[in-house]
Amino acid sequence: MKILHVDKNHPLLIEQFAELGFQNDEDYTSSKEEIENKIEAYDGLIIRSRFTIDAPFLDKAKNLKFIGRLGAGLENIDVRHAEANGIFLAAAPEGNRNAVGEHTLGMLLSLFNNLNKADREVRSGIWDREGNRGVELEGKTVGIIGYGNMGKAFAKKLKGFDVEEVICYDIVGGVGDGNARQVGILELHQRTEILSLHVPQTEDTIGMINTEFIEKFHNPFWLLNAARGKCVITEDLVKALKSGKIRGAGLDVLEYEKASFENMFKGDNSDGAALSNLPEAFQYLVQAENVILSPHVAGWTFESLEKLAQTIVDKVKAKFC
């Protein structure tokens, strides 16, 4: 089989495909249109998030047997059209679930202990102990929405922190395990003190965290999002932060990200000037001391780079060899 790689990944991907007798072609610079014009010659496509794989693209991929996406989801691929064309789709949530779980926990602990704020202050000569008094995770109820690979990994990391309970909500039944008890949406709203999102981006999850949803929670809560930025309406999040309904937020993903997840700032953002190009709600998040931001890197570790590649190789090998 001939495989086209349009995003750079761990070298084991190409090495192990070659060992299976596959031909590997690499093209990391051509435009989507240029790739589209030659995709008919390939049996397989390896991509991360460089561009969307839509119906017109798939219609030209007449010989494509599989698409391997080195990431957790398939939202940049027209899944229905691909499956209708008999194309095998392989994502790799198993490859970066541990990284996402660790990153989410790290954001939570940083928020609770004011680590980002305290670090900036000490570096500026400010020694404010009372202003950086922390909050303990012990005794809190953690709610997780989306209990697949990522949600389960985060729940596993909470073991040993003596939380009151970890509860999870998912549209699929029977996903609870020894690390989290599955509950209905009403109990999630009633008991949650820390809410962590681990859902894919779908029509149902886009904009799911909005004012109406937030107001249903009985307790003020902390919000963590290492899923997809468009699941949270930023303006509604800011309103809740201002009112105290949301006590703080750890956001690895943002509503304003590009589909490719690459630099969302226009031009040179080294001096922060590009922030003025973004909505007012985002500018509030940048200034808020109870918000931690990271550039969509929760699943972006040196270890996950290798694990993601190995997962795709294993899935393609199981399907075609």
C-alpha cells in the first residue's frame, strides 16, 4: 500500500509501515488543493489537524482504504462520508490519554494553590502569603463529563487525593468504573464542585457549557477543559467567573482556536500585541488571576508523540495485515 503523510509525526510510524512493506511518501508543505489532486494514488493517509478532510476531498480519494489521525478525535474528518466510501478511520485516544489526565490534574492543582500567580509575584519581589492561601482537593466532589479514554485517565489520577467522590456523566450507559461512579445529569449538577470536560467535538457538545447549563449547578465550581474549545461559550464562562458561579478555570483549549489547532494569534504575538485582535472575553481570561491557559498541549508530550504513532500503526496493522 502507498501511504501519504501530510503531518510530521514520530519516525516509528514510517519505519514500522516500511517494515510492513508499505510505501511512505511525505508531503508536509503542499496545499490542501495540491494534496487533493494527487490523493487518488494513495491507499492510506496520515494526518493530525493540518486541514479538514471533507466530502469533496474524499470523493477524489477513490483508492483510499484508511485515514490515520494522530489525535484523540476525528472532528476534522467527514466521518459519515468516509465510512460511506468504505474508508477505515483510526484515531489514537489511547496514545495521549495519560498525558491529558496528568495535564488536567496539573491545571487543577495550580489553580487551587495559586501557583501561576504566586510565581509571578515572587519574581516581581512580592511576598504575599495570605493572598496566595490555597484550597485543598481533599473532600471535594469531582464531576467529569465524557467518560471515555480521557475522562477515565483523569479519574485514575485522582486516586490518592482523598476526594469525596468522582462522578461521571456520559451519553453512553455503563461506562462507570472503580474510579468514577456514573450518574445522571441532575446529580452531576447537584453535587459537582470541580467539573472537567473530556468530550469530543460534536453537534451536541459545541456550546454545551453556556449560561443556562452553568446556572443549573447547585455549587460554585471550578471548570477544567482539556477537550475542545468550542464546547465552552467563552462569553458565558466570563460572566460566570465575574459572578463567582465559576470559581476558576483551567483551559487547555479555546473557542477561538483554528481548526488546525495551530497559532491562533495573527502575526507576531511575541509582544502580546495580537491579543487585541481577539474578542473581549478572551482578553478577560488573559488578565484573570483565577484562570490558567495553555496552548492545546494537554496531550502533547514527548511520550505521547511516540504512543500516538504506535497506536495508529497497531490499528492499521490489525485491520490490513
